[in-house]
Amino acid sequence: AQKVTQAQTEISVVEKEDVTLDCVYETRDTTYYLFWYKQPPSGELVFLIRRNSFDEQNEISGRYSWNFQKSTSSFNFTITASQVVDSAVYFCALTPKNTPLVFGKGTRLSVIA
Amino acid sequence: DTEVTQTPKHLVMGMTNKKSLKCEQHMGHRAMYWYKQKAKKPPELMFVYSYEKLSINESVPSRFSPECPNSSLLNLHLHALQPEDSALYLCASSLYGQGLETQYFGPGTRLLVL
């Protein structure tokens, strides 16, 4: 069975603080992709990043960085110097072969000015 | 261009109405998806079309009827809905629909059933 756990339901930070969103996954497949999506209040799910199970390199994109560790089955997402525009619900998701996306329950991030 | 469009953005309908939601993508993807999302919940998969054929139906009630006229278009026909069907309906597309793919989502249709 596939499962994604986002233990943080809601996080609130003050602007310019760094924040890390946790994601832990379960799968018996050796080949899979992991994703992060952002859902602002407008509703659209915006694709942020995809990692495949064979690539554990961390990735940085501007203020965003991702830490993938197979040893702990985690794929954490850090926003550096958070901004009000980062306020959204963030979903971590998993897809092995021939299986649709499995979403975590999401983490609602509020960045206060 | 990673764009999926959906119309309408908002829809209010009565329980006896018939309406349709539309989704379109021009990324050359061969798989399209319908999701239902209730407030404070993750999206729930409803249907998957791959190469214009229905490949997954997640036991969705028959009052929801999907249609895929071609690989760029996806419709969701609604009839005799219940108030609990009020939700955000999201469309997505991906390359082939076989997992291990990125799904790109549209902006959604917010549906209210009275």
C-alpha cells in the first residue's frame, strides 16, 4: 500500500522566517516519484517539484529547497525567508508505476506580515 | 506551456439541474483526470482517461458522467446532484496515465449544489 503522511496540519510563521514542511511516505515499490504541489486560496494545484526514487540529490530553487532521504522515507520542503505570498496549502504526493497520485493530507502554511 | 483550463470557474445548480464541467489541455498529453476536493481535504481521484478510454473509475456515483471527446478535452456531466457533492472539481493531465508522471492541474470549478 502507498501512503503519504504530512504530520503538520497547520503552520504559522512570521515573514522572513524559514519554515520546513515535513513529508514521510510509505511504498514497497523501488521505483516511484515524489512531488510537492502548492494550492493557494484560488484553488489551483501548482506543481513545484518532482524527484525520482533513484535521485537523492537535494534541490534548491530560489527560496525553495527539498531534502530527499530514502533512509528515512522523507521528502521535506524548506522555504527560506518566507513571504506572505507563500501562504497556501502544500501537498506532498507519491506515484509508483501504474498507480495514480497518492496525496498527503496537506499542510496549511500561513505567513504573517 | 503547462496549462490546463477549466470552465466554468464557479457553478451553482439545483438538485434537478443538468450541467457540465469542461477541461482542456494543449500539452499533447494522453491522460486526463477528474478529482473532487472538499474543504481542508486533499484531492480525491474520480476518473482517469488514458488515450480517450476510461481506465479508472473510483466507484463514483452515476450522477457523475465523464466524457473524453478527444485527447485534449474532458467533460464531466452532472445530473441530479446532492448538496454533499458541493466541492472544488479539479482536472489534470499527464503524459500517458501510467504512473511515474507529473500531473498538471487546472484552476478548478467550484460547484455549489442547492
